[in-house]
Amino acid sequence: MDTVTRFILLGVISGLTRGDGVLPDGPLTAAVGGTVMFTTTVTPPETPFVVVAWNTFNKTDYIYIITSTSSDTINPEYEGRITLHRSTGSLELRDLALTDSGEYSVSITPNGGFEMRGSTRLEILVPVSNVKVDMSSTDLVEFNSSVRLSCSSSGSSVSFLWLNGSSEVTAGERVHLTDGGSTLTINNVTRYDQGPFRCKVSNAVSEGTSDPVNLSISFGPENIILELSSSHEYFEEGSTISMSCSAVSRPSALFYWFLNGSLLSDTGPKLTLRNIQMSQSGDYSCQAFNTKTLRYETSQPLAIIVVVPVSNVKVDMSSTDLVEFNSSVRLSCSSSGSSVSFLWLNGSSEVTAGERVHLTDGGSTLTINNVTRYDQGPFRCHVTNVLSNIISDPVEMSISFGPENIILKSSSTQESLKKGSTISMSCSAVSRPSALFQWFLNGSLLSDTGPNLTLKNIQMNQSGNYSCQAFNSKTLRYQTSQPSVVTVVGYLGMCVSEGILPPGPLSGAVAGKVTFTTSLRSPESPFLSVSWSFRGVNIITSTSANLTEPGYANRISLDRATGSLELRNLVLEDSGEYTITIIPDGGLQKQGKRTLTVYALITGATIRSPSAVLIEEKSSTNLTCEASGSISTRIWMKDGRPLHPSDRVSFSIDNRTVFIQPVHSSNHGTYQCQVSNPVSTMTVTHNLTVNFGPHNILITGPSAAPPGQKVTLQCAAASIPPATFSWMLNGNKTYVNNSLYIIERLEEENTGNYTCTARNVVTLQENSTVWNLRDLLSHRVVFNVFSTDAQLGGSASLQPPLEAQQLKIMPEVTGYLEHVVTLPCQFIQGPDVVNITQVQWNLNTPEGEKNIFIFNKQDGAHIPESSLKGRVELTEQSLIIKNVKRTDAGSYRCSLATFPSGSFQGTTKLVVHGKMSLTPGLIAVIVIAVMLLLVIMATTVYLIFMRRTWKQIKNIQNTNPLFTLLRRDTADVIYSDVKLTSSREVTPLSNPYAHADDVTYSEVVVLRPQPK
């Protein structure tokens, strides 16, 4: 399409001068094939111009185009291509060609005026076309690659402009424009350089824009995000978990999964874990990888915690039969589940660790030392984890305590009782189990028992101080009441004070209150007067009005009907005698007296003791009991039992201090001081440590075992602090320095005498005991080998084999309540004398075996704390139990330590029945049993005598050259083979009859004469 370019020059020529302003300065531009208008600035005149001429300058020559006068003269080359506008002199040139470029001038001669000239330049341009962009590379990596975009087009005098999207691209640090702007170079491309890029080409007559091109720029991965399908922090075992991983990346990233840094087999942007187990807990992460950029990025780890819900919560208790202040208990909580935590509850309160309470094993074990009654529970174990929580069934402890707070009450309120009357007294105490009660008159035990005492037809010789004593059969403690005075008179006169006030003193606490209660009933007619006085000073007088001493205002209340008086806000100065005087309406005056004692409450009780290390038989000490308040009595106890004077223990006159000199192992334990007055009691404890021992050292284990068997010997000793142990075998050090000596495989070199030595690092004492360990297959015949006349051949003497000693014990023994029972344990000596070094009896209880009696030749008898203490004694090896109780039933083990034969053990079961009645048949059985026992003992003595006689006869027979080897059947003896050896190989013994009881020979050597 042809285009026409017009230039409109505005202006008004006010005065024409030659050539000025006729044509624009130019240049004028036009496109090939187009049209251009050379427009003059001349205003059409009234009279046509005389001459209008147009010329062009083509390089060297001027060429006329048209000259117009009265007619037009046109250059043939421009014929049909021009149009002259005669009125203004403007010229239109069409069908432009590149050759039309050049200088154009016009000359206008007006009618009657000066010639006007003008010139301008015309440039013919080729229009822009075929704009396109070439790219040096299409596969680019962010930050690593550079690219060059080249723009080409047709057209002349073109200029280039680059666009990224709709924004112009300008040169910068990374962007360079070269080759006249046709080349765009981008170094270190980024993702924002991806385009679309276009090249805009233009000249004065046209413009063109290329098709968009886009760069493929690979980048990433970055901004990696690991997400969990659930918002939970913890997951139940067996559940399903899904995770997804995303990252900014081109091309899309490949994803890999890791658990705790280890590569998993799973790939892809999603990871699903089904039926997840605890072993799959850990830190999960994903890694994105770009195959183009060869870069990767790893996510932050995501913690996945798999938890097994809590289940099967239960509590086990080490003991159920406990004594307050003496016993300790261990509660163990177990459950299924993972990552559990434990919380103990006593009732609804949380149990926290303290001086007596210890939480161990991550809180699953609760240990309470020196239990009190408030520790009885119910205890429950609350087990939780992040998913669930379960509380165990409650467990309760049976804690025996008391007796304490004993109270003695009398049915009579009179100070004196008439001979022949009846009085009842009751005794109560706080105790579990219920206390047993005994009654005392003036300190002497009465035959009456139980909580009530009734005295009927009372006589004057029954006057005195009555008291009751409560005893707890579990705690083995007792408490005695304050005495109650009973006065019996032959005749009661009509004393005005009879029965008005109860006899005996009245007790009150500072800041507390008391009531003086009369025995009067409300009369039909009110009393005329009621008055109370204290130490002769009137407190209150009530007639028609009340007259109160000012010092007692707001402190007293009077019951006008009975005369009873309440006194409040007590102070120590209120102690003294109070008197009531009553004048009834129409009766005799009544009067009564009663003494009030006010006590300060007991507080701040402590036991002080010198700070020193106490060693048995070497140290002395004292315990001093201090307290604030009005102290009436101090009662000392040790381990819950009353503490009495002895050859070691003495008391100060006021019972304030206990002196122990010198200390003994029996003085080790917990001391209690009970400070009391009639209105308050406080008990304080003190643990006294006496370092003693080692005593009663004992080795337990088998005395014989087959070869190859594992053998364990254990050494124990009574010692504070616990003893250290060392072992010797046959007099040689073993370098075993603990209580256990373990032989993995018994061999002959492991047999013999084991010596265990216990040492106390504080007392610097040590003690030892010996244990003989035998090989069951090493008991051989003992032969004496000697030389004889060579003519008669060799000869040997055969000693009779040693028979194993025996421990005789009855498998079951029957005992009867409140009787004496003997558990027989008899050691039968063999032909060789064996020394018994220790006798020990144990009782098998639900908590394990308990020592109840230990007798050691060096230390004597030791009776540990148990329910049998005080009721057991030893006769030889047999145990005697006195005053049998039902709780004594059980399995008892008798253990003997001997030298050199080792240890022997036997078990007997004690069955306890009700009280035994001796029927004639039972008496006959007892007589027969005694006679049978005598026969057995006589037979045993006879057999021992005959065996020793036979031994002597055998030794005589063995001097005969023609001897016979006799073999006796003994279960614990194995005879070795006989080996014949030439007399040259044996050195004859000097004494053919010498032998050692403690030596065994492994072979028999028979000498034969050498051939001549």
C-alpha cells in the first residue's frame, strides 16, 4: 500500500523575503512506492504566480521536475508521478523510488513581487520487514549459563529495541546490547530471564516486531517443604502416616526419602507409611534433585514418634504386713506401652519424693521407708504417654500402728464410792489391729483383760490407782493410761459437796477451753444463786442478774440450769482450784471443788546426740530429748519397743537423756522419744548408727557337687557398714573380693577348704569361716601301701571307707497354739569327728527367707528381728518355739556349717493346730514314741561301737600277706581301679599302718617280687 507523508508547516508570512521559509528544513522521509507532499508555506495570492519551478539535485546535476508558467513543462521521468498545486506552489511526488532521494528546491515568482526560493531534502527508505530473533542456546542453567539473542530484519536505517514481556530491556551488569542493539547478550541467566523476548525494529517510515522467543532456564531445587498429612505430633502403632515433599524446580525435581539420615527405598513426592511400628520412629527428611542443574536440597527433618498405648497397668507390693515406723515397702508399677511416665497417687493426692519417700526406676518404683498409718493408701499408679493414660487398680497397705492416745474412763463421777457399790471403767486406744487390754491396780497386774473392767460389790481394799495398758500384737508396742483414783469408804455422809463436780483434776491446753460440768440436773425451780470462784476470788455470781469479774469478761459462759461453767482462752495462770456454790430454791446449799491444770502444747521435739563415729564396745554416746511446752512425761523407745535400763543403758533422773556405754550392735537402730502431757503428745525419732562386726559370718552353698557343675558359694556377715570379703582356697589367695565365689566348672583343683574373710573398714575387725567343698566322684578308698618280705609278695591294708555324715530332720512337725514345739535337727557324726562351726534356722516367708536364729561358736547366739524373737531358743541343733502362734506355721530350714565336711541343710514344715487336749490315746502314742526313740539311740551307739571295733580288727587282719580287699556298699563312696606296679617304682612306707583321715589316694599299688 502506498503511503502519503504530509508535512504541514504552519505559519503566517507577514513579510516575504527571498527564499525564506518557503519549504521546511527537512529532511523529508518517505517509503519506497509511497507519496510525498512538498508543501510550501506560501499563502495563495489573489493573482496567480507568474512562475513556479521545481528542481532536484542528483549527486552532481540539477534536474528540473516541472516549470509552470502559463503552461506546465514536466520532465518525462516524472510524468504521471507529480501534481503541482499552482495556488501555493506545493508539489506531490508519487511512486517513490530509492533514486528519488535527494535535494529538492522550489522557485516561485509572484505577480509583481520578488522571487521566493526554498529547498529541502527528501530521503526514501525501505520499510521494515522479516524481523526475526535467533538464539545461541535453548537449554540454560540458572546462574551457570549465558545466552545471545540476535535480531535480523529487512529495511533501511533501522533501529532495534528489545522487550522482555512488555518491559524494555536495557543494558546492565549482566545484560549487554551490541551490534547497534541487534544483539542481546545475557550472562548468568536467572529464571526471570525466560522471556518472552521480542525484537522491535523500526525506521522513520515503518516498524516491525519479531515473534516472541522463550528461554528454557533450569533452576532449583529450592524452598523445599516437607508436610505431614496429619497435625498430630505422635502416632499410635499400627496407624497410617502420609508425608509430601515439594520444591521450586525446573524441571520438576526427583524426590528421595531418608530416616535418621539413612536412605529409604521410597521415591517420589509422597511417602505413605502403613501399619507403622515403633522401629519406624525417627527424623524423616526428603531430598529434591534436579537432573538439569545437578543440584539438590534437603528438607528440615520431621520427627515422627510412634507410641504404643498404655495397657496392663498393675502394681506389685513387696510386703503387705507392715509396722508403723519399723517397716519399709516397695511398690512397683509395670505396664505395656512406650515412652511412659509414672505418677503415684495416695487417694487423690500426688505422691512426691521426700525424706522417707523415694521414686526410682524412672518413677515406676515407689519406696516408702518407716511407713506411717497415713501411708496405707489406696495407692494407684497413673501411667501416661502422649496417646493414652491408665490408672491401676488401687492397692492398700495393712499398716499396724499404736497403741496410742489411750483413754481411761470411769462410770462414776463421785470422788468416793460406798463399800459394796459397783463401778465400771472402760479403756480405749488408737491401734491397728485392735489392742489387747490389761488392767493394773497400784501398778500390779490384775487378772481382768479386755477394754472394760467392772468392779461389783467393791471393797475398801480395792481402793487405789487403776490404770489400763494397751498392747498391739503386731507392733509389739504398749501404752499405759493415766491412773484413775478409786476411793472406797464405809459410809457416805450428807456432805453438801457430794456429786456436784466429778473427782480428779481437769486438764486444758493454752488458748483452748474447758468446761466444769456439774452432775446436777435442771431443777423445776431455778437456783436462787450460782457462783464460781477461783482461789477465793469470785469469778461470776448469778442471781436475778449476772455479776462477772472484769478479767473474765468474754472468757466464760455459765449454764444457769446446771451450774456448769465454760472457761475459754486458757492461760497458764488459770491453773488452780475452782469452787462452785449453789443455793437451790428450798434446799440445802451445795458446794463443789475441782482443780484445773493448764498445759502448754508440746512442740519442737528433737533428739540431740554427739556427732561421732560409734564403734561397738569402744564408744559411748547419749541421746537427749528436748521439746517446748509443758512436759509431763518422756517415754523412750527403740525400734518401736519400750527402752529399759540395762547394764549398758541408763537414764537421767528426769528421763531427758539416755546414756549408752559402751555401745553394742543391739543398740543400732531407731530411737523414739515420746514427749507428752495430758493435752498433747509429740514423738520424735533418731537413727543411731553403731558400727559393728563382722559377726556371724556364714558360707552357704553345696558341700559337694559332680565334676563339671557350676558351683556358687555365698559369704554373709552381720556388719555395719557392710563388710568386704576375700577368699582363700586351701590357704592360698584367690583374688576374689566379693561375697560370691563362683566356680564355672568344678574340677579336682577347685575342691578343698574355702576360707571367707569378712572385714569392716570402720571397726577394722575381721572374721573368717571355712567351707569344705568336695567332688562327688573323688571319695576314694584310702589304702596304706607298704613293703613286705620279697619271698611272700606284696601286701596292702584297706581302710574302711568314710561314710557321709547325716542330718536328720523331720519333714513335718505339728504344733499347738500357746504350747511349746520342737523342730528337731540332729547331726549324725561319722567315724571321724567333725566340728560344727555354726547353726542357722531360717523361715521361708512370702518376702523371702528370714533369719530367725544364728549360733556361731565364736560370736554366740544372734536372734534377728522377727515375729519369733523372744520365743525361740536352741537345744543342740534343734529349734524350740514357745507360745506357738498361727503365724508361726511355715517352712523352716536348718543349716549347719561343719569343718572339714562342709554344710548340711534340711527343711521341715510346721503345721499349727488349735489348743491340744491330751486324750488317753494321745498320751499312749507319746509314751510309745519316747520308748522307740530310746531304742533307736541305743542301737545307734551300739553300731558306732561295733564299727570302730571292726576297724581295729581289720587293721590287724591286714598284716597277713594274703590279704583280701573288701568292698562295702556305701552310696557316697567310689572305689578306684587297682594298679599293679613293680616294687622298683615304689618307695615303701616306713609305717605300714599310718593313715590320715583327711587324705585320699587315687590308686592302690600292690608290690610283687622281681623275678630272679
